[in-house]
Amino acid sequence: MASFLQTTLGTAADLLFPRSCVHCAGPVARGKYQYLCPSCARELQFCTPPACKTCGYPFFGAVIAARECPHCTELDPVFEKGKSLFLAKGPGRSLLHALKYQQGFYILKDLARMLQENPHFRAFLRGAILVPVPLHPTKLRDRGFNQSEQIARTLLRNSDAQAVELLLERKEFTESQTQLDRKDRMQNVKNAFAISSAANLMSHTNYILVDDVFTTGSTLNACARTLRAAGVTHIRAVAIGHG
């Protein structure tokens, strides 16, 4: 009865306030996602195996013994492995921008659906403690939320991860990474992070850093370096988008 009522109310709401696709702004209609129309959903590119072991970027075509993609050859990762869910271009980029810049928490519903469709990604999270990449307090106050924390909590609800813990803090206010090249990105986040005063680290626990986008990996690497210096031995990383 409750399910029937929920479906009926949802249908009525769609008639009164039809949902628009976050990418093309067209009507969503009856697709598998709530905020991507079927046409844009088909353009979404998931990062399915085989993929780079460091960032999760998919290897297109036949690959023999490949382990890293061109994005990661200069990274020298401090974390052990990484995964991305989809490519941050086209509809993927629009989803992330809606969350990050428009407080579009509604897209987390579609993120949950995408996780169900990608069991390899969910399996990567099993048993781990998820550690969101933190924002500087000034930026957190201006934005009102940390998108990486929102993503981490969605991952927790839709996987067998163990918990979300805010183990890191951003002690340096850094400029946006968006317009910086690889070298400047690395310098920009160098020494930007510290262990939170309330953190209770366990050296042999599996920790997974969570960010919204993997670009050069500089931010995730800086966070991993901070955890490693504090004695953590098992560190991996995930991002929703790869751009």
C-alpha cells in the first residue's frame, strides 16, 4: 500500500512539476534515471574494467598487461589503487556540476542507481572506511556543504562500506584546481591537509579517500600522503567522475 501510494504521488508530482534533464534540459519522461533523459543517459560513459589500476580510467579496445593510463604515468601514487565511476564529460560533467555548484542533492538519487548498475565499483568499497576529501572551512562556509562528503555518504548507503569518517582537515586555503596544470596542481595542494584532531586512526584498516572528480590525482595523492605519514598502511581512492 505504501509503495503504491508513493508511486502514485510521484507520478502526480511529475505531471504537475515535470523533471528536466540536467544535461539537455529536456523532459526526463520514463527513463531509468530521474534527472537524465534516456538520450543523455546513453551518452554517459562508465569506467568499466579493464581500467587503469590507479584512477579507473577505462582502457578502450584490447589491452595486454596494461596497468596505468597516460593520466597517471607522472603521478607516482601514494595510494594503492583507485576507481572512477564515469567520465566527467557530457552528461557526467553536468551531473557533477549540478551537485557541486547548484546544490543539486537530487542527483544523488541517480548516483545510487548507477552504483547498483556497477557491481565492480561497489565491490571495491566493501569493508572500507570512506574518507571524504575535506574543504577549507572558508570554502565550506561559502558553499554550505562538502560535495565529497555527500558522495561518500551515498556510497555508504549503497554498498558494503563500513563507515564514513571525517579524518582529514584542510589547513591551507588553496585556489581552485580547475585552471591549473599538473605541476601547479601538485604544488597547490602540497601540505594543504592535516589529520583531524578528532581522528582515531587504525593503521591496518582499509581506508578509501573519496572525491568528486579525478583529474591529475594531485588532491587525492596529497590526502593519501597525509594519512600515510600518520601510520595508515592501506589507502585506496575513488572518484565519481574522471575528467
